[in-house]
Amino acid sequence: MSAYAAVRIPSPALLGARSAGEKPYAPFVSCPAAHGLHRTHLRSTRLGRPLLAVSSDVLSGQKSLGSNSSPSHHAVVSREEALVLYEDMVLGRVFEDMCAQMYYRGKMFGFVHLYNGQEAVSTGFIKLLETRDSVVSTYRDHVHALSKGVPARAVMAELFGKATGCCRGQGGSMHMFSAPHNLLGGFAFIGEGIPVATGAAFSSKYRHEVLKESNPNGLDVTVAFFGDGTCNNGQFFECLNMAQLWKLPIVFVVENNLWAIGMSHLRATSDPEIWKKGPAFGMPGVPVDGMDVLKVREVAMEAIGRARSGEGPTLVECETYRFRGHSLADPDELRKPDEKAHYAARDPIITLKKYILENGLASETELKAIEKKIDELIEDAVEFADSSPPPPRSQLLENVFADPKGFGIGPDGKYRHLPLFVNPCAPASCVAPLPTFSCRVTALGVALPTSTGGLESSQHFSSTSSQELSSLMMFGSMAPLSVLVLVFFSARGCSAASFTFVNNCQYTVWPGVLSNAGNAALSTTGFAVEAGQSRSIEAPAVWSGRFWGRTLCATDSTGKFSCGTGDCGSGKVECSGRSAAPPATLAEFTLGGGGNGTDYYDVSLVDGYNLAMLVVPQGGSGCGSTGCVADLNGVCPSDLRVVLRSGTGASESVACKSACDAFGSPQYCCSGAYSNPNTCKPSSYSQFFKNACPKAYSYAFDDATSTFTCSSADYLITFCPGTASTSHKSTDHNPDATGGMPRNEGLPSNDGGAMVILGGYEFSQASPRAAREAALATVSLAALTSSLWLIC
């Protein structure tokens, strides 16, 4: 008979209560099972039912911490089991680190929440499940999907918004789903997934008891993952009650990483020990060290076994820690450095690796082979995602309406049963409008959102008759109020952005333009800007890509165009989808990447340096200038220097390589064993770039000081901002002592519509976007007011 049958409390393997008299380690919350089995006692409820409790001395203060050394008590695992666990955890870590790189390069959109540090929880539970078992996740779902068997290619492609993703590009980061793997979804709102998981468990029980679809190996099990911030929500308590009432085959797994976004767990709940909520409903409540995969696996094995045999649900609290901010948009400034350092020292992957080596389960060489295999797998996933096609426009409204003959997009890509919305333009010249999902209104024209939440392109209707306008308004009156409100609040942040390139160098610069995969190509991908001249181009409000400057360019006798630095290899002035060959200074942009009109941008020296560059937002709000204004070519370290030699034998430094480009070492490239922020640290070479250009990216994980945000601005990109061209007056812009931004009167003003001074140039026009947005807001407000009047 199971240890649970009589009293419905965990067996000794699941008790994991705290030891008496153990000194707490303030200010952190412990991982309770880190000390093996400890003193517990039972007390009776008013119903006479035994309840697991812990010694009162640990309830009066902080929970005690687990030791930093190897734990003395572990479940026994075989060599094969240990290697499966290690490979799965490394897969999750390397995948998430690559996600961070791709996000900051503009390959991913919206919010992206990473799982670094919590791998022991996912691996410890999911690798014990069968294919028929189900997993329900949260917005931090990438690693759960990988552990459940969803291919890395499919997960990465989904993050890229591509048609080859596990949700065909329509789910994105927070909504992973795979029916073949019984991954029942990631859920963006906390608590949403718990009722779904409870329903899946009910389905298993119903098929077994009512439909008599018995399986000799027991019931299908559902594992529901959620965070500590969810455990005060009503759905949590309601589902615990129903699960215990019907003895559903489900395991509720609390990934208590101690922080609910920016709210400390200790400030948000009357009793921080979440596991004790289980016995309140008559089910076992179990705490476990979520930084130790072997302890998690031991608890998971028994909890899953209980569920499969029909003994009912278990609530497991895994105390863990995330190594990054809440999302990649979070600078992670609320958590104290000593807290983060403490948990970084308890890295679950390093802990497992140490256990494997100390117990002779595998050699260092074998583990390195696994790491290399994973690196190659993730590189392949990125290449696959990047080269995959975006979803077709006809996919936009698929699986939205139940009636296949109702309003929607037909196989021909046209809107059905509403002639107004049939595309009257040539397929390549515009996008058919859909007012209920509109983002931008330009002369009452509409641009469609893509499946990843942004504009499909900058193309739109710009000529709508008064009769059509009336129809639009009538249609809007029938639309959900929330959609109309969305139209109103989205209008400001959805107009096109203008990029103005100013050449303050004493020579011609050829800017290069590359749209990231899945983004519309701009009107040009390469052009020349003579010394002292400027040129502007426009980009859609939702767009990501990069700009750079090419130098020393010429056309040879065969007509082939090439450049000494920043060459894109197209053989033409237009780069036509090709990126810059390192070394090159890059300006990287993600417009509207936060889903709320927020732009993300940076100037990166990760691929080296060839040209001083300054990015200054024009208009907008919450904006900051960034760039690298120092001339680094003359002071570049000799082993990074790119030298041009003339026919007379004279030489000149024309660019400065990154250490990765120069040496190809993993420690400089942040690859292999150095593919995460804990192992890849700034080098003396990256520090050279950082000292000279404090606001620029200096190496792959230089995130905190190098990424800037702005709402709805245009951008001024100046080459050679610290020197004047020969055809205009100059202002001396010598860098300060650190080689950083100039400190004299030439510093750019960031006020919308104010005069901007750059090396003697004067720009005193107001931001074009500001004028557009004022008109758009007026149109949107009028449309919203009229629609509300019609509804009422």
C-alpha cells in the first residue's frame, strides 16, 4: 500500500521539511530539501485529518539555505539517466542563451522570458514523463517544450515567427504548443494554464473510468508548471480543490524563483511556504530544492507514480532562482547582487556535472562532447529558423472562426463575404485592410498585423472613399469594444519611422541596410552619402534590422562594386539582403518590439569597429543617445588592427576587429562552454572597446548598459560625429578622457523639435513622426467615439 493511502501525506522521500535550529541565511529564501530528511510532526485539522507541518522554529524567520557543496543525499541514478539529465539541462541553457542573442539582434519580437537557472525543475519532472502525458506551461515555456521533446528547430522557428515553428509562427515566445508532444501550451497570463491542466487530468480520468479506455501502465498524467506569483490567484485554489475531490492524475509544480516580476515572494503572501497549501485540500504538499535535479527527480518520480496509479494530485514547491531578469526587457535592478551571486554559485548544471564526475558516471571528455553536440544543435536551429519562410497572409485568420464559410480569409488569400475587404490592389503593392485588427490609420487606410503581432509591412490603403468610410465605421460599431480601444491606443505608436543618415566624415560613406528575417525590405538596401551630405529613408513602425557604414568603396573594371570595410559582398551598391563583413560598427534597431510602440536600439562593436557612429532619437519619449564617437582605428590593439597598405608601402589602420573575429576562441566568441553570462566575461579586448565607447555593445552579453529604448521616435544616424567634413564648419568634438561621448556644446539635444547640433550641422525641423501621430490620434479618437455612439 502506498504511504499516502492511509493519511494522505507524503512518504519520507517527499517530506523534505526544514531542520530544527538551522541558522537562516538572510535575506535569501532557502531550498528546503537540501538537507535531506528533517524533523516533522503532524497536527490535526478541524476535520480530524492529519496535516504535514514543520517545526515552529523555522516559521519565525527566513528559510534556511542549502549548502553550496555537493549534497549528501541523492537519489541513485544510472550512467544513462545522468547523461540524459545533463544533456537536457545543457540544451535548455544553451538554447536560452542563444535566444538572448537573437532577441537583441532583432530576430524575435514581443516579450521573451528566459529559464536560465531553473533547468533542474523542467528536466527533473518532464524527463520522467511518457509521450502520452501532458505538460502545461507558463510564459517561460521554451525549455518545457524542449524537455517534452519538441525539436529545437521548431521552438526557435516559432520564436522567429516563422511558418516552420511549432505553432506555425502564430504563438511566439509565450504560447508554445505541440499536440504530437502533448505540450498543451504556454500561457501568458499567470494562472491561465492551471484550469487547462486540471481539465486534461479530468479527461484522463474520464476516459479511464467512464469510457473504459484503460491502459495497463496506468493513467495519463498531467504536470502543470506555474510560479510563486500565481499561488494567490483564485484558479489555483479552485483547481486544487477539484483535483483532490476527483483524485485527478495531476502534479502541480510551483517554480518558486522567489520573485513575481519585481515583487519579492516574501512580501506577497501571508505564508511563504506554498507547499503547505496542498494539505489544506487533503493532498500532499512537498518542498524540494529546485536547484538540484536529482532531488527534484526523486520527488517527481513519486508524485508522478501516485498520479498514474490513481492516488490523486500532489503539490510540489520547487525553490529555484532565475539567473536573468523577468524578461529580456527587464534590466534586473531590483534583486541585490549578493543574492544573485549566491544562487549563481549553486548553478544546477554545474552541480549535476560535479556529481557525475565525482561518482565516475562519465568523463570530462564525454560531457564536453555533449556540450559540443548541443552547441551544434542550437546553431542549426538558428540557421533553420532564419532561413524559414514567414507565415503567409492567408494564415492570419485561420482557426479563428468555427464556420469555414463565414467571414475570414479564403485559400486564395482574399477576404470573403465582405466585398469592401477584398484587396483591390495589385498583390505586390498593398495589403488588404481589416479594420477590426488595424494598427495604423493613414488617411483612413489600414495596415494589417502579422501573426507575431506587428505590421505585415509599411504598405497600406491610403485612399478610402466617404462611402467606404461609412462602411468602416458601421463595421467598427459591431466590433468588440476592446478591439476599438486597441485601435485608439495603438495609433500613436504605429506610424512609420524615419532614419536620417548624416555623413560628417571627410570622405564618402556608403550606408548598408539589412532587414532582419521576416521583416519588410526598406526602399533601399545601400546607397552613397557624400561628405557633408545627408539622406533619409523610412521604415515600418514594426520593423527590425541594422545599418552600418561602408568605406573605401570602388567599382572595378568589370563593374563589380566592393568596399574596404563593411562590405556586404553583393557586388553592387545595394546590399540586397546581405550583411556587413566584420569588422563593422552596427546600429541595430527593433521598432515596436515591445508590442506597445517601444523601440529598442543599440550600437554594437561585437563584430568590430570601422567607423564612428552616433544615434540620436528625434522626438519620442524616454529616449537616449548612443553610439561610439571615438576614432578607434588609430589606437586599435595591434593584433586586432586591419591595415591597408598603399602601392608606395605606406600603411593605414582602417578598422579594428573583435577578439572573436581575430582569434576565434570560444572565450572571446561566447560560445561552447562560454555561451552564458556566468562564464563569458568581458576580456581585455572587449574592455578596450567599452572604455572608449561606454554606451556601445562590447561583447555578446554586454546587455545592461548598451540597449536603449524610445517610444515612437525618428532617428538621426551620424557617421564621424566627432569631426567636421571639409565642406562645412566644424566644432571640435574631442572625446573626454575615457574616449566616451563628447562633452562640449556639440552634444546632441534630444528634445522633440529642438535644434540638434552635430559637428556644426543644424537641424531645426520638428519630428515628422510627431506631426503624423497628432493627426492619427485625432482620426482614431473620432472613429472610437463614433463607434461607441453606434454601439450604445
